[in-house]
Amino acid sequence: MIRITILEIASFFLPFLIFFIWRWQSNSEHPIEATPTLRLAAIGAGLSILVLISLVMLESSQGSHEGEVYVPPRVVDGRVVPGHFVPVEEFEAGNPATGETTEPQ
């Protein structure tokens, strides 16, 4: 888990590092002035939060599975049956092919 966190933090700071190296190595007529690091970080964090909120809103506004129950993946007769949604009525009646009832997790 720490490796993933370090990777995400490094991915966030990499563009800033590349920019600073580029400014340091460039032969520009303009000297390097104080870069608004705090402002850039705040803007980046704000944009990240906006993207997160928009993705959550998009996911919640799209069609959901109301009236259906999720049946998780399971092994039946040596074969893996992928997880899927079934209507509540079919779920409550059980699986007529195997005679077993499934329970939601």
C-alpha cells in the first residue's frame, strides 16, 4: 500500500520537478522568479477534487440496478460463474437448475 501511495505522490510532483529543471537549464533572458508553488498545488488539488466529485456524480446518475440483487462469482461444477445481477424475484426463488438458493454478500 505504501508503494502505491509513494507512486501517486511522485506522479503528482513530477510535472513540477520537470518544470523546475527545465527553467533551471534553459538559457532564458528572464531570471527564475519565485514560482507560486502553493498556488499551483492548491489549483492541482482543487482540480483533483472537482474530477473526483464529477466522477462520483456521473456514476450515481447513470442507470443502477434497482430491483436486482448482485450474485457474486462462485464455482459451480468446477466452472467459475462470473458475478451478475438477477431480479429480486428470481433471487428469492433460488436457482432452479441446481436447487440451491443464493445469498447476497
